[in-house]
Amino acid sequence: MRPLLTIVAVIVLLLIVGVATGFINLSGRGGDMPEVKVEGGALPKVDADVGDVDVGTKNETIQVPTIDVDTAKTDAGEDKDK
């Protein structure tokens, strides 16, 4: 690992020295965006058959079942098996 780090450090140092002395020239000029022309064409045609949904309200009478719950009171110290 250490030799690899040393090699990378030497390469970076050489690049810095090359740019500083003018041996490596990193100047460039700006580019232009390409020109794109689009002509003609049409949107795709789509036929969609969808179902009808009727939304409304109406009053309904619903029978609700009644439930009877019987509870028995017992003492905490009383044995249920008696």
C-alpha cells in the first residue's frame, strides 16, 4: 500500500511541476453547443375505451345484530374450580 501511495504522490508532484514550468499546457478554448433542428412529426394517436362510473348516494336501512354479554363477578382470592 505504501509503495502505491508513493508512486501516486510522485506522479502528482511531476504534474504540478510540469504545469508550473509550462511544460504541460492545459489551456483550451470554449466550445459551442450543437445545433439541432426538428421538423415535422406528429403525436401518437391513442384510443382508450374506459368504463362509466356512476357515483351517487341513497338511503338504506341496515339491520344490526344485537349481542348480549353476561359477566360474572368473582373475587380475586376465590378459586374457580369449586
